[in-house]
Amino acid sequence: MFIEDIKNDFYNVLLGNRVLLLVHYDVDAICTCKILQGLFKSDNISYTLVPVGGIAELKQAYEENNEEIKYVVLVNCGGTIDLVDILQPEEEVVFFVLDAHKPTDVCNVYSDGQVRLVYKDDEENIPNFDDIFRDDEEEEDEEAGSGREGLEAMVEKRRERRAWEERRNTLMFNYTQFSYYGKPSACVAVELSWRVSRVWWGALWAGAVAAKGNAITQLQGGRVTLEKDVNVPLYRVWSLEAALAHAPAVGPALRLHSRAGHARLRQLLADTGIPLQQARQAYRSMDVELRRSLLTSLETAAPKHKLPVPSHTTFLLQRVHSPTIAAIDIVYAILGLIEHETIPKAEGFQLALECLATETGDNDSRRLGWQAAQRALEAVARLVHSTLSGRKLHLAGPFSYFIVQEGSPEARVVRGPAWLSLAARWVSASEGGARAVLASAPRDTHSCILLGVPPRHLHEPRNLFGAAFEQAATKCGASVSLDHVDTSIITLPLAQRAQFLDALTALLA
């Protein structure tokens, strides 16, 4: 069921109770967690925090931590599955769900109160209750009476049942065939902090990192501002040349994977009036006037090089005597930590929370995240360049796909869904974006991850691969794991990957 009042029906219910907080490994979830932690601390709400990566981890975390717990808050996990069926909770346990993953499971939507959904996305076209649920206890083969009339009544009842089931199957297929993202959970958490009169600028910064907003907020000690900025990740903590060379929006336009790609990049820098020597040193060491004119220079040079608009509106964190920090750079720092090549995920989760701290202008976790993100972007760029220039992008009917080879330098870094998805989107953009792109990378010696990016993903983000993967797995009998919260990501044995791709090609042809 959806709650009506986020303050009274959600937050006030938690007051005075111990809470189990289950949080998914993604940027939005971590930002939401940071805001909830601040609220819980201010109101002395005791809680147990457990990060979870998939459905199996969610179930394990609940089973290990549900003793004497009546209220469970799930952030970006649990909304798309039948929680009660999977977790088998006691009747008095209540689940509050903030999940940006869509579509929401209909059993959660029509729960009698044990599952309470904190936010309703207006774009969700949820089927009506009577169209998808029916009283199965109704005796269809009850005494039909005697004679012809009784037999005809029984036949008619069965015909109506079959017609209802056909309508239900059509409704559920239309409702579940695409996976997508709704309103960021962190934005809901920011609204909650305002409604309970606990707004602080750290909450606004966490919300800004999770999603771009449309307001400017200034508070004591620092400012979170919404401004026009260069659309190049990490350029403030890198050199300008390196940041441009590894920017997902710039690479496809300059065709950096081709032999002439780097010559085009140098020409772009020349057209902006930035000497190569300046572009190759740390951005913070560049000439002040060049830094001030960077945005204008790139906007002027962009049309000649057929670049997408090189600016975007983003949130900036500004503190006295501290460098400006862009929200998008914190996003990359968080991704670098939760998909770090050596740091365990649970530790990376805690470091990612520290990245959102606003008490200081810089911190060790943030620097560690930026360094990891830089290495990951370098690996993604190498992977994309070798895939395109080496003709390793394979055509398979309605989609294209590429595989990160086990043992390659990139496989150690580009093995999680975030960086692999970034590589797939980069490849898709370089090829014009008209075809769907699948990407696969090894998880260990026996299994691999596979994910799909829909065609024209920048304009139509709804993803059909979740349903398609499930149908293809059923068709070919592959041992596919559907454990990921995002249904467009699966894990399967390396030995069955070719068989699965063949089945998927036949299904989507």
C-alpha cells in the first residue's frame, strides 16, 4: 500500500522504535541513507544498517538481523519483488520501502499494510486490483445442478475464468515488460527532512548528488548552488586533457577510438585557446584566466567539432577556503568506492557515505573514490577503444554485444554493473545509439555478468531486457541468476553465455 503522509505515516511511526535499515549499493541509495542517518541521529532513533547487493543478500540480511525488529526500512531494494513472499516475516513486522526501481511489485502495492510504499510515481500505470486478483477459493466446480442448464452454467463460468486470466496476463505483461527508474529516493528523503523540520545543508547536498534539482539553497558554513558547469566528470581533480579524453559524452563525438581521435582532441583544445602544456597539468594548477573562461571556450568550440552541449546544470558545494566540488564528481567517487577493484563492497559502502560529508572541503574517502574513478574511466575508455577499433562489437540480430575478456587489464576494473553499463552506453553512443547493446564481463572463473542497454537510451530509458532475459533463460534452460535488483542485469555461467545469447537473439528477432 502507498502511504498518504510521509511524516505521520512513515517517520513518526519509527520514533521510539529500533529500525532495520537495508540499503542497496547504488549512489541514490547511499545518498538517501546519509539523509536518513542524520534524521535518525537528531531524533535518537536507533537502527541497524546493512548494505545489500541483491535479493539473496536482502533475504540473508533480514534473517540475520530481524530479532526484536518490528520496522524495516528498505532503500532502493525490495520494491520490485513480493517482499512478504520472499522474506516470510512475522505478521507484526512492517516494511517501509523507498525504491526508485520500477515497476513496483503489485503484491506490495496491494498489501494490507505490512508493506508500505513511501512514494508513488505518477508515471506508474498500476493495474486495478480486480483486474489482477481473484478469489481463488471460489468453487468453480461446485454443484452445477442437474441437466443441460447446469452443464451450460459450468462451461460459461470456466470460459469467463479463462478470459479473465488472458486479460490479466496481458495487463501484467504490459506493466512489467519494461524496467526503469522513478523519482530518486534521495529526493523523497529531502522532502521528508523538510516536513519534519530537520533540513540541514548536508541533506541538501546528498539530495543534490543523487539528482539535479531546480533551486538554489544557501546555508550557514557553505553553499549548495545550482549552476551551469562543464559537463566533463572529474575535470577539477584531473588534468583537463585527461578528463576530456575519458569523458563519456566527449569520446563518441570525437571518435577517440579511431587513429585520428587524439588529434581531434588536441585540435579541440587548440580551438578553446588552451595551450597543451596547461591542459596536461592538474586543473587546479592551470592559469586562473583559462579556468574562468573554460566553459565559454568549450561552448564556442563545440559546434565545430559536433560535440553535444558541453555544459549542464549541476549542484556545486562551495565552502570558504576549500575547492568547489561538483555533485557529479561525488557520484563518480561513490561509484569508484562501491565497485573498487580491491576494497570489499561493505567497506566501500561506508567510505561512500563518508564521501558525502560536508564538514570539510576534502577528505580521504573522497580522494580515494576519485582515484578509483579515474582508473575506472581509463579502463572503460581502453575497453571501448579496443572494442570499436578491434571490431569486437558483434552483431546478433536485433542487438550488438561485446565481451570483456577474462585476464585482460580491463576485466579487473570493469566487472561491476556501473562501469560495465557506462562502457555499454559509450559504445552505443559511438555507434549512433540506434541499436541495443549488451555487455558481458567475468565475475569469477566460472560466472559472468550480462547487462543490456536499450536503443536510444538517452531519450527512452525504459529497458525491456529484464523480461527478455527471463524468457530467454526459460527457453534455453540456462542457469541464470536473477538476483540483481535491476532486472536488466543478470549473472550466468561462462559456459552457458553463448547458448543464452543465441536464445535471446531468437527471442528478439
